[in-house]
Amino acid sequence: METAINLLDVQSICLTKRAYFETGATKSYDFRIQKLKDLKAAIVTHEEALFNALYKDLRKSRFEAYTSEIAIIYEEIKFAIKHLEGWMESEPVGTPLVLQPAMSRLYYEPKGVVLLISPFNYPFMLLFGPLVGAIAAGNTIVLKPSEVSSHTEAVILKITESAFKHEYIETILGPGDVVVPQLIKGFDFDHILFTGSTRVGKEIMRLAAEHLSPVSLELGGKSPAIVHHSAKIKQTAKKIIWGKTYNAGQTCVAPDYVLVHESKKDKLIAEMIKQIEKMFGKDAQQSPDFGRLIHKNRFKAVTAYLKEGKIAYGGRVDEADLYVEPTLLIDVNFEDSVMREEIFGPVLPIITYSDDSEILPLLRKNPNPLSCYIFTTEADFESYIIDNFAFGGGCVNNTLSHLGNPNLPFGGRGASGIGSYHGKFGFDIFSHVKGILKSPSSLDPGLLYPPYKNRLFKLIKWYIK
């Protein structure tokens, strides 16, 4: 594997994509549909290799690997194939009376050469999800998978090399902190999509600004689970524990803390403990369904949080196995690092409130999270949170599941991201919408040309008012 690329490599790689894009080969409906089908066929061929790679990288069970990484991409491809013809069609829009006679339309054209950069935690899904949108929109594409998930990275390379010519789609290997800056500095990408940390996202944006390359950032933050006094506690506990322990907590939309009404705290904790043991047994380390942290640095970061507050359940760790037990923390406050930083592990702080009026001020201590989860049976409370708290997206009486619906956008706001994708939103983010006004060639009233008449000026002012 190459450990770095130089400026000449970048220019060669990217100019090849630019030249192929400018032939117009990628723009037709038939081409895009065929490449989506080719992508699916290549994934099917390498499916077993993906299972093995995801297990080696993150100890993902076959069920979790399939549902969270592979099946979701199959669904994205299926959805894009079904709707692509409609997405590509130009759309008529209205034209003001003052510009008549004329017709106006919106045209969707591919942006050009795009760069997709993915993280380690869902190394396949978070790269190939945007890839589906970029293919559907008619672009040529450079992929930079995470080298941290090295086994999955190797399979991604095999998939793309078997399915696509390098001038159309190419996977670049190497350390992200070296390769990504070289790519962005060396070429004027027409769009860059990065998924990862807020810290790195800021650097991506800074580098892209030199070329005025548009950027989409899918970041993270502290996504709350709000448990109202009206919530059904058993269902709530099950959904929160499932969302928190999925991929051993290494999920950007995992519930990062619980804000529960004080009257329900003890009952919720008791039910959460039951759900942990029901899902993974008394010793989650022995469960084939519980994953592992990606590396020792992540292990050290997550275990440091166990020193804060009080452990209500869990807390056992094994550095050699990169294992952290599902852990519930109480007696924490918003000044603790566990409540200021995204945890990215199976540690769940629990904070209480006594009155609904306290909720928004507490939530806003960690503004603009990527997701928010509301547990309630009262529609008014549900609307109150949705209407008054800013976040990327989320669920009511569930966690994580909004990511599985291609009709919903996935994206953050503020520190949790810029832009969104999935389904039509993925097509849109990699497309330029070109607005065209068409006037008839045989009829021209001539009212807007000099010399301007005072009567016409008064008429236009009257019309505008």
C-alpha cells in the first residue's frame, strides 16, 4: 500500500477523472443506472469478504455488519435505480408576469469530480452511501476510505477496482492525515464530502476554501435521549440500550447521554440493566453480538470517562481485547468531560430534570447535536422539543432508525455538520441546479429597453407593491 501521494500523483489521478467527466460519458441515464447495477453486483461478489473484514476491524457480528453496513447500501442502490429517471428530469417553475412571455425550468447537472472521505466506524456504509448519490448524479469520483479499518479498506479497493475503470471511480489508500491534504491542495474538486470528527472537518473546510470547493461535513456531537415522564419505560430502555451498544457505541448518532425525568430515573436504570443482560448476557465480553473498540487510543479515551461520576452498572474493561463493558454513569454534571465530549463508546451518562421548563436550557449546553431522541406518549411534548431544539435529525420513541429511511435526509447543523444526503438528498448534494428562463424568439414586447417611459415605471412599481 502507498503511504503517501505527491502532487504529481494527485494531478494525474484527478485530471484523469476530469477528462473522463468532460467526455460526457457519465451523464446519460443509461450509464448511471448501469453503474449502480455494477456497484451492487460487485458488493454481492465481495459480501463474504466484507463480513470477514468488518469482524476483524470492529468485531461486528454478521447480523450487525449486514444490517448496518451492507443492506443499507443495497437499499440505497435500489431506491436510486427506482427514482433516478424522475430525479434527472428538468422541472418547470413559475415565471413572474413582468418577465412574460417566458417559461422557466430547473435543470440538474452533475457537479464534476467529487471527493468522498469516510471514517473508521462504519467504514463501508459511510463511504458507499455517498457514493450511490455521486454515481446517480453523474459525477466522476475519488474515494478515500479510512486506513484505520484496514481490512475493510482492502475490500473496498477490490470492489471499486472490479466494478469501475480508474478514470471514472478510483480508491486512494494511505494515511488520511497525509493523503487527504495532498488531494485537496492539489486539485479543484467540485464537491468534497467528509464524514468524521468536528476537529478534522474544520481542517477539511479550511483546505477546501483555498479552491472554493463546496464541502459537505457529516460530523457528530452529543446526541441526547430525552425520557419524558410519560414515556413507556421498558420500550424506552430497550431502544436506548440498542442504540448505545450498536457497534460498541462507535456510532455518530448514538444516544450520547440520557436526560430523564427524576421520577423515572430509578425505573429506567433498572430496566436498562435488564436490557443489557437480555441482549448480551451477564458478561457482554462473551457475547458474539457485542463489538469492540477500533484501537487502543479509542480504548484509552473511553475508559477515561469511567473515572467521572459514579458507575451504576458495568465498568469492566480489557485493553488486550479492546473491550469496554456497556456502562451506565450517574452523578455526572455538564462540566465533566464525559458531558462535553462525544463519547464514541458504550458508556452512557444519565442526568435528571424535574420540570419540562429545565429541558431546553440543559440541552443547549451541547448545541446542535447530529441527532436527538424523544421518548414520550404526549404529542405536545414531542412537538415542543422538535420545534424548539436545534439538531440534525432523529426519532420519537426510537434511536438510530431514521438512518435507514432513504426518504429522510441524514446530516447535521452547526458543529455536527453541513449538508445532508441519502436518497434524493444524496442526488441533490452532488448535483448543480441550473435555472433557465426561455423567452420566445418571435415575440418581444420591448417594454424593458431604454428609453424608459415614466408610465411604465409607475406600472412596475404598482405591480411590485
